[in-house]
Amino acid sequence: MTPKDETRSMPPEGWLKAGNVDFLFGRYEEAIKAYDQAMGLYPSNDVVKANKAIAEYRLKNPKPARQEPVAEPAPTAQPAPAQEGFFGKVRSWLGF
């Protein structure tokens, strides 16, 4: 996300955020580099370590392509058989 000559010019939180943005866009190699910069400035930050580990995992094990579900046609409603009288017709309209 940042040029190579811009080393350590951001605070650790900036590198963490840059890595997170790269991660969200699927740029795992760039995310790992940003997390490395953050770890160089703040080596005891467990969040950075965890995020880097997840980015490395995703780089080695990409998620399979998402398949769209196949839509099935909606069932058609069948009218109830007509019954005698006004209330019979209302019941058939309502499906009782």
C-alpha cells in the first residue's frame, strides 16, 4: 500500500490499518509487509501478530470461489374448491 522508500514513517497503528485495508481487498502480500512494519515498531502487539498469521494463511490457502445459489421457482398457489354461499367463497379465496 505504501512505497518501499516510505519505511517507518507511519506509527504502528497506521501500518496496522494499512495492512487491514490490504487484507480486506485480498492483497495478502502487501498486508503482510505492512504488518511486518508494524511489528518492527511495536513487536509486542498481539493483534498485529494475529492479523499477519491470518494473512499468511489466506495467502497459502485461498478461499474457493463463491458459487451463487440456484433459485428454484416458487410454488404456485392453487385455489381451494369453491363452496356454497358467501362465507364459502371467502374461505376459498383465503385458502381455508
